[in-house]
Amino acid sequence: MGVRNELGAGPGAAAHVPHWRAPTEVEHGLYEAKARGDWPAYFDVLARARLYHAMTRAQADARQDWVTFNPVRWDQRHGVLSLVFLTDGMLPAPVPDPVYFLTDLAALVHDWPSDDEWFAVDPGSPCEAYFPATAAHRQVWRWHAERATAPSRPRLRTLWAGGPLHGAVAHGLACGALLCVSNGSLWNAMGWHGTGYVRERRRLREWWDITTREGWASALESLLAGEMSSPVWGFVLGVRRSLALDFGGAVEMDHWRHTTSRVLRGRAAQSADPPDNAEIEAQVAGAQRLIGRIARYEARFRADGLLAEGRFVQSVEAWDYGRASKMARWGLGARFCTVEEAERAVLRAGRVSRIGYRSWEDFSAGYVLGRCLHFDEEEFGDWYGEMLTAHRILTTDPDSPWRNIPFKNP
């Protein structure tokens, strides 16, 4: 199918805007296509972009599975009624009302409410454009959407304008960068909208059983305290860490196993309400299995370059701290907190991470081990593979925060 003037964009090439730094690669692509007057290329970028539309919070809360296209905006310059959609680099800071829902060009082909309303993209910015949205025009959108290809691998996405790139806030945000890379979201977007208000609430409800501000705050505090992951993992790793400090070197597996069993039995004997022998031996056997799992994961980490030769994972609290960095933003997207509250939590996530770890590499190994112990079951499937890819990107990409923000002194 050919694409000529069916897009209905305004006049040809746009004037160059000096000194404008596009917030993300999406707005940069839109601006470059517009500057050339290449509207098919503009739609190729749109077809791969996240698009956000505002709606009132009352509407979003009343019908959470129903999208309301509102408000329709009269554009004085163009003399048209339009529906405004923003790319993720152009979103404003979150406020209690309105909220945004996330969509894409393919969905708009089917969901567009009226042929009379135009499609406004990032109005007021150098990459803005307005398009008629009749059924015939939407068939052209469909063509672009169908030929659009998703990124073949996770990628680092940075908010180059409007997001912190250095300093303590950026450091705290970078503690959640493994998930951001894996999910294709902007690692340094403090003003988080994520997947849109309704989906952010659904994420917290389905994955965390969080439906209230109080529930969000409680989960956040547990993560920041490193108390969300299994205490057994912390205990077993703590035994090895203590042995390494006592003996000043690597800890042999047999020594680790023996000491762990001895400590467990000693604790039981000193308990005011000691468990029976069968329960004690079950605890010992479980700890021995866990030690084996950790050792096998660490061996794989070293083979894959995630853990340096001769290094061991000190703790898995990084998994909690990294999720705390994200939980602060998920809570903001779900409107369980304000931007200021989310930023304070991100700063705390950075502080506790610096206390517990020596480098981004150490932090990453702790995070990935915690995630694998919880989800992976030694399958070395997507739960591991996604994080390995994200780790490699963050430790090698020249634009990565892990390459540009010192871990200890952001």
C-alpha cells in the first residue's frame, strides 16, 4: 500500500528549532521526520511509540476497563476539534487529576470515537502534528501499525530533558534500572506515568495485593528495610559473609554447609519453645538445598559475566531495594503518593543500596540472585535471561547510568 498525502498532515517540512533537545528517542524521531516533511516516517515512529491521553480520575475510577476520550480540544491555530495524545517524553508531572491512559496507534485505529475529531500529537512542542482521523485516514494508520516491529531486545531508554541524569535522585532511580531496561521504560522518569493510571493500579493489585495508599506505604517500607524477600536467604548468605570476615578469604562449601547446620541447631536448642527434632532437621535440609541453589546460580553468573571470577553474592537485599525504587514510581503512577513522596522514597532506596553494596556490579548480582531464587527455580529461563541482558546493557552502554553515576558518591 502506498502512502502519499493520505496522512493529511499540515504543510511540508517544519522549521528547524535551534537548541531543542528532544526528551527521548521518540520525540527526536518525530521531529526529524517532521523537519524533512516525511510524514510516512513520522507515522512509522508513532506506530512504535507509547501514546497517552488524559481523562478525569472520576471517569477512570468509575469504569476501569473503559477508555474515555475526553476532553475534545478546539485548536485555535488549526481551526479543528482534536484529541490530544502525548508521547512519554512529553508527559507532564503527575497530579491527582487528570490521569492518563496508555494506548498505541494500532488500538486507535479501532477505538477512535468520531471522524470529526483530529489526531493531535504533542501539541505545543517542536515535534507536534495534527492529522484528520476519518475512517479512510485510519486505514493508513493501520498500515503503519501493521508494519511496525517491536524492539528485538530490551534497551536502555533515557529521558534526556526533564529527568535527572546525575546526583542522588538519579542514583536512586538507577537502582531500579534493571526492570526499566527489561520493560522498555525510561529509567530516569521521576514523574512516572508508566503504563497509565488504570494499569498501574492493576499492576499493584495483581502482583502485590495493593489497593490503597496504606498498603502501598507498608510494602514500600518493607522493601526499603530489606524485609520483603525470604529471611532464610539472608540468613544463609549471612553465615557465609560472617565466615569470610572471620577467616579473611573465600569460604569452602563444606565449611559453609557445616556452619549453617550448626547455627540452626544451636538456635533451636536455645529457643524458649524449641521445635521438635523433625522440624529442626527439615530446616537444616532446606538450608542445605538453598546453599546448593545459590552456589549453582553463582557459578552460572560467573560463566555469564554477571559475577566476577572469585566473587560471591553478599546479600539479596538489592532485590528489595531495586523494587523499592520502582515501587515509589508505581505508587505515583497509581496516585497513591505525590511526586515529592516518591522522590523521597527513591532517595532512600539509593542510600540503603550504597550502605549494603560496593558497586553497581555487586548490587546487580544481589538483585538478580534474589529474583531468581523467588521466580526462576533453576530453569535459567526468562526470569534470569531478561536480567542478564539488562545487566549487560547497563554495564556496557556508554549512556548507561551505571557507567555515568558513581555508585558510592552520586
